[in-house]
Amino acid sequence: MASLLTDELKRAAPSLANLDKLQTRWMNGIQFYLSRDVPVVNGHAIYLDSPWALTSISQRQFWTNVDFSAFGHGAVEGILSADISEWEAPGVVYGKPARECTAPQIQEEVWTQLKQHLNIGGAATLDDANLLSWFLDPDIEFPNPGTAANAEPLLINVAGSLQYRPEAQVELQNLFLASDYVRTYTDIACMEAANEAARRAVNCVLAASGSTASPAQLWPLEEPAFLKPLQEVDRIRFGLGLPHHLEST
Ligand SMILES: Cc1cc2nc3c(=O)[nH]c(=O)nc-3n(C[C@H](O)[C@H](O)[C@H](O)COP(=O)(O)OP(=O)(O)OC[C@H]3O[C@@H](n4cnc5c(N)ncnc54)[C@H](O)[C@@H]3O)c2cc1C
């Protein structure tokens, strides 16, 4: 969006003028197609100390009504999706950061790092023979191997960035924004933020069109209460100039 804005548009809608001040980082996914399903856990897994900051989710358990054999060559029984959130740190196979690797190297690195975390205590949770094929997010573009570009980097909300985020309603009467960078209650780029922005945009459209339909609801982001004490500890430590308690142990 930032690259689509012309100077004329920025003058007409000044709240869009600072979109290029919002920060982005790389975060993209790779999918592994498995001949035998590997559920891992019932939700997301975070591989905290993996060099490429991997997370994963095993898809099949959440698509119980889907017949996997009806897709592709019919042999896929499970899909393990992994996100790479660190593209600058060296990997364990090639010693290169992800953005300097080719697609097959990225595949091998991620698969290896996942195995390092899942195949422990003699368990062979991930088995090379079980890997049928894989698919890397095509937004990672390889004009020349080794200089990958990312067509869809992820928005990162940093301290002070709220001021650069536009409202769903900008200064133009016929333009409404529904995206995770819109100013919302939700201060992290996620589906909830995009959803809330969309509800705000819908309400703008309803108002602009004179509709009598009831507006979409808005509500502050609900955070799990059990995190509150930990956040308070963090806040106090920060105020005292101390590092995060996990860093100091
Ligand atoms: C790897 C990864 C993992 C994530 N995991 C999670 C998660 O687990 N939970 C969570 O809540 N959030 C997650 N997110 C964040 C979440 O996906 C985004 O915040 C959310 O999808 C943003 O929604 P959006 O509608 O603003 O933008 P998008 O979903 O990016 O939609 C924008 C659309 O516009 C299209 N587009 C772009 N340019 C043009 C153009 N010029 N003309 C026409 N169309 C165009 C794009 O193709 C795209 O389809 C993840 C993001 C990434 C990248």
C-alpha cells in the first residue's frame, strides 16, 4: 500500500502520508506434505531456540471434514506448516541466513531445525522417508539465487508507530481501509487486527451510504488474564532498568 501512494493521494489524505514509516520484517512459511500425519501438538509449536525462529502447526487435526486423499496425487496424509521469523541468522546446515539461501536450501534447513527439536530422546517424529514434497511461500522471490526478495513482508508494530497508522476512514469520502496496519484496539499485526479494521471499514461504509443496518461491533482486544502478573513483573523490572527476567537467569 505504501508503494501505491502518490504525492497527490498523500496531499488529499494526509493520514496516509506516513505509511512508509511503518516497519516490516520478513516472516514467511513453508509447508511440508507428509505421507503419514504428524500432529505434533494440538495447536502452534514454538521452537524458541531455533536459529531461524521457527513455529509450526500441523494442519490435519483442524480439518477433520476434509478428505486429504482428494487433493493432488492423493498420497498426502498430513501437512506440517512452519513459519520462519528470523531471516538474518545463519542456519545449521549451510551456515547462511535464510534470505541468502535457495528454496531447496531453505527447505533443508527448516526440516533439519524442526527435526533437531522434535526428534529427541530417540523419537523419530519427523522422518525423511515421510516427506513427500514441500511448498515455500511464493512471495519469496528468487530473481537470482542468493538475493531473495519478499513480496509480502509482515508489519511490525514498534513503540511510537501507532501515530503513523491511519484510521479506517481517511480524509477521502470514497476510500476505506481494512487491513492490519489500520489504527485499531489491536496492537499487533494479526488476523484479529485485520478483522477489527474490516469491521471499522464496514461501519464507515454503512455511515457513508446512509444505511440503517446495525453497525458491526467493536471491542478492546481481550488478553488472557493469566499473563497479567507476568506483564506486571516485566513492567516493574523495566521501570527499574532491569532486563527481562528470562534474560537475567
Ligand atoms: C507467515 C505468517 C504467519 C502469520 N501467522 C498468523 C497467525 O498465526 N495468527 C494471526 O492472527 N496472524 C498471523 N499472521 C498475520 C496475519 O496473516 C496478517 O496480519 C493478516 O492476514 C493481514 O490481513 P490483511 O487483510 O491486512 O492483509 P492480507 O491478508 O495480506 O491481504 C491483502 C491482500 O491484498 C492483496 N494485494 C496486495 N497488493 C494488491 C494490489 N495492488 N491490488 C490488489 N490486491 C493486492 C494481497 O495479495 C492480499 O491477498 C501471519 C502472517 C504471516 C506473514
